[in-house]
Amino acid sequence: MNVLRAPGTLVDFHCHLDLYPDHAAAVANAEREAVFTLAVTTTPKAWPRNRELSLPTSHIRASLGLHPQLVAERAIEIALWEEYLPQARFVGEVGLDGGARFYRSIALQRNVFERVLRCCEKAGGRILSVHSVRAVTGVLDLIEANLSASQGKVVLHWFTGSRAEARRAVDLGCYFSINIEMLKSERGRDLVAALPQDRLLTETDGPFTCTRGRPAQPVDVKAAIEGLGLARKIPATEVMSIVRANLQTLLDFADTADTE
Ligand code: MN
């Protein structure tokens, strides 16, 4: 039996199921394949539908987000995000984007992300999927100042920072969700190989990555598992056990924390 197909063994910790042409079908596919899938959202307006579709499933969890690339137009939606937070154990996609197209809104992005972190600190027991493109220092500064590891766990999604920044993130208690794009360069593979085993997760960031020329589905996360195994020189089956164990640690944290 191919263990990569065994039920309940794959983890896609960052996937935009609501951005596929058929949202309900994308949820149903991930559920049928038994892939634990964190269904991240980009605006709190997407929360009710994502929650509704994920609640009857065993493997899909909806995540309450306000994407930094949308903050320039949608910063006002932070009020709605805050209103929904009591319903959400998972938060994301949130964070900062310092890339050329979004840098103009960086001050506003900081305000929004700081508010997200402070709300999570107060609420407790939240797990966050965080975007940090060209803004790793800013993201880590805000996390350090506003969210303690006892109140919230941060998963840095598609991390592209330096080795030194990764070490700082590790010291702050962060996890990393690894996708295939991160494993395409030697620099990326070296960085991923150096991360502590107990901070590793996997993701597709579908539909923004591709498998065989089409948008990746959660089940395609097995390519990231295989790539991670090659980069760390361990069998893919061992990567799967590591990632499942790390997911369980996060779920236990969310289950046992004192929350509001
Ligand atoms: Mn994303």
C-alpha cells in the first residue's frame, strides 16, 4: 500500500478552497481524500460560507482571514473579522506584504496585523497562518510585541526569509508550512533542511501553486512531503509522521487553551 494515499495522513495547512471554480466540490474532494486541510480565507466576508462547508466535514477546518494584499481596500473589514473571531480557532490568511505592489499600504497593513495579534492574544488558543513576503522582520517584530506563544501559535506560510530570520522565528515559537515552490531553489531546500523537526508542516497554497500544470488540490501536498524528505534526507513516510505529530500538537493546544 502506498502510505502517501493512506487516509488521514496528509496535511495541507494553507489552501484557498474558496478560490477554486467550485468551492463545495473543492471541499468535498479534500474530505474524500481525507487530507487535513486548513481552508484559509482572504476576507472575513468569506468566513460564514467557509465555516458552513467545513463544519460537517472531518478533515477541513475554516480559517478567518484578512489578507495583507487586500488591506489597502478592505482595512475596514477588520471590524467584521473581530466580530467573527469568537467562532474561529484558526486565523488566516493574515500578515504583511512588503512587495512592490503592496508596499504603499504597509502602514495600514501593520495596524491591521497588530490588531489581529492583539485580539488573538486576548482570546487565546488561536492558530494563525501568516503571510510574510518581503516583510519577515516586520511580521516577527509585531508577533514578538503582541502575541505570546502561550496564547497563540503562528505558522509562517511560504516563508522566504533568511536563515537568521528563520532562527528568530523559531525562537519566537513559530511553525513553518512548506510548499513545493519553496523547495525549487537550493537556498530554499537548505533553509527547510535546517528547520527544527518539531516546527514543520506542509501546504499547497492552492490554487496559487500548480501540480502537473493545473491548480494544486490539497491531495497534491504529497509532492511537498516528498520534496521535504529529499531536502532533509529522510523518507517521505517519516516526514508524514513528523507533520501529523506537529499538527496534533497544534490541535491539542487549541483544544486545551483557555479561550474566549
Ligand atoms: Mn495564500
